[in-house]
Amino acid sequence: MSEPHNAPATAAPESHDDHPVEFDSYVRRCAGVFVVVVIAVALMIWTSYLPEARLGWSAKIGIILLIASFNAFIVAGFLMHLISERKMVYTILGFTVTFVIGLFALTLYAMRDFPLHTVTH
Amino acid sequence: MEIPYTVEARPDTGLYNAKVGIWLFLASEVMLFGGLFSAFVLLRVSAEPGTWPHGWQNIVLGTTNTIVLALSAITTLMAWVACKVREFGKFKFFHGCTLLLALTFLCIKFVEYSEHLNHYEIKLTNGDIYDGDMVSNDPARDHVVISGRKDSSEMDLYDLRAQKISESEITIPRSQIASMDNYGPWHNNYLALYYTLTGLHALHIVGGSIVIGYLWGPGRKLWKKDPERFTNRVEVSGLFWHFVDLVWIFLFPVLYLT
């Protein structure tokens, strides 16, 4: 079977936001994202090994999750193009974030929702 | 019949239909993993101090998998870029890399699961507790052999990072064993969540690999006929793959580091 060859461009190649796609600029972008991800992972691991006497347990988890969120922002923003998407995508994500916050809020609420006179230790 | 808006954007959404579809699907996926993460938070916060496992995971393997998945996210994006600039050879190369990286991730996950399933906690009739990797568990013999240590109390089993662990080969007569349990999902809440979250994530890796493999293999015929539509398929599969990477970005610190 013959391999499909490079197809003739039927239109100028454009990205989702109608800007021309340049291969080299994406290589640079990806290299940058990869370096940031590696640094973020290294920072998370380093933080997790910090003695708890120096940094409380909850502060440690908070910092680690903050770095993870930053990492996620970089991946979503630059690899999924979320920094320059259409309004429809942001609308879908807005609803999603609202529901996820609601889900977590219900969980946290349920943790403290005991019947009257319940003895907790 | 021609399916509308496979290439050109719909005027009202500004996107081709498959892209709206994948974002709606990803929204439902966020809720799925969100539910499991909230279960994790609930159980983690409710656990008695000192009874939540810490240091049970192999951080080197977890970090390697994080890097592997990050690289695969990049090769997925580059595969899409290659399609956009009409270089099909590069597309094949980058998506081939993605498939290899996905396979690497799954192999490492398999090694991790095997390590856990071969790790045993053994309680003796006199109250002593041993834990370690099973070396010999031949039912024909009257003893088992583990490579592990004796724990002074059950609390020793939880926080492994806080202890200096020296392991040796220990022979335990079967007659003295009260209970013997490996580190499967039935062992405790932490492992139940670990297997559920990472198992579901691994299933997503398998699903994504099948789609990417299809586009790399038989699905590539579309490139000749309609390269723009093929490129959109690559973009949609890529968005799913990036989501899988995003989930791992949170799974890694939550399960391995905290």
C-alpha cells in the first residue's frame, strides 16, 4: 500500500484562532512548556520532602497543589490553546468549574453534617 | 448525506462540531474525576492522624510517568501542528512517539501495580506484624518467606517516609499466621482510591491510544481525501490526550507526594 503523501494545501494552514501555524514556533513553545513542567514537578517533589516541623502539613499540601494547578494551567493554556479559545469553550468550562466547585462544596459540607447529639472525636 | 460543520466553524458556536462535542465530553470527564477526587478529600481529611499512608508509592516511577505523559502531550500537539503545515511524515513520526510513550506509561503502571500486589502485611497470632515483598508463598510448604521487616506497631505501616527502613529475608511459619493480606484495592481506603483513580486514568490512556492508533493506522486514509477534516480529528483526539495529562498532573502529587 502506498503511503499517503503530503497533501496539497487546499487552503492556507491556520490554527483554531485563524493565525497561521508555524512549525518552528510550536517547537519552541513545546520546549518551553516541557521545561516548565519538569521544574514544577521537581519543585513539588522537593516541597514534599521538606520537614513538617519547618512547614505544616496543610501548608505543604497547599503549596504542592498550587504548583500542580500552575502546571495544569500551563498545559491547558498552551497545549490545549485555552489562552486563546472561542467563547463557547469558555462557557462550557465555566459551567464545569461551577459544578465541580458545587461538588466539592457538598462534600466538605457533608463532612460536618452530623445528626444532633452526635459524639465526634 | 454530508455531515455539516466537520471542517468549517458553525456560525453560532464559532467552532466545528467535533470540537464542541469533545469539550462537552471533557466537561463530563471533569465531573467524573471530580467525584473521585472529592471522595479522596473526604476520606483523607476524615482519617485519624497518622493512619493515612505516606510514602507508599515509588516516587521515581511516578515522576518518570509524569515526564513520559508530559512528553506525549507535546508529541500529540506536534502531530497536529505537522498536519496543519501539511507534513504528513512528521505527523506519523510524532504520533508514533505518542503511542510509544503511552505504552511506556502503561508498562510503568503495570510494574507499580505488580509491586503493590506482591507486597504483604502479615499479622501473627502473637500480635506481631510483618510487612514486605513476598519471596515464597508455596502452599506445599509450611512457611512463607518475605523480604521485609518486623513492625513494632500498626502505626509503623503508615508513614514510611518518616522511618529508616532496613529489610531482610524473613521466614514465617504458616501456623503462626493470623492474617495475610497483600496491598490490593481491598487493603485500605487509600489503596482503594489509588487503584480506582489510577485504573480509571489508565483506561483513559488505553482509550486514547486506540483512537490515536486508529488515526496513525487505518484512519490516515482520510488525509488523502480531506486533510483538513483529518487534522480536526487529530486536534480532537489531542484535546482528549491533554485532558488525560491534566488528570495525571493532579493524581501524581495527591497520591505520591501528599
